[in-house]
Amino acid sequence: MKNYLFLSLFILFFQGCSSKIQDSVTKSTIEDNTYLIEKLIQKEKEINELNKKLEECEKN
């Protein structure tokens, strides 16, 4: 009976930890994706500015 109780508590603890780890990984992935999207938008703006400068130089 003692072993059964220990095993049950161990399983509950393990499930709690694995759920917490999965939530942490999911949150980290979302933050990484958000950062990458923001970086992509920034780079697109820089490219657009450079394209405008290039067009101005070609006109002259």
C-alpha cells in the first residue's frame, strides 16, 4: 500500500512538472516567433527605405 501511494504521488508530481515545462516551451516559442516577426518587419522597412534611395539615385 505504501508503494502504491508513493507511485501515485510520483506520477502526479511528474505530470505536474511536465505540464509546466510544456507551458514554458510554448510560451518561449510564441515569444521567439513574435521577436522574429518584429525583426522581419524592421528589415522590410529598411529595405523599402533603401529601395527609395536607389530610385532617387537612378532618377539623378
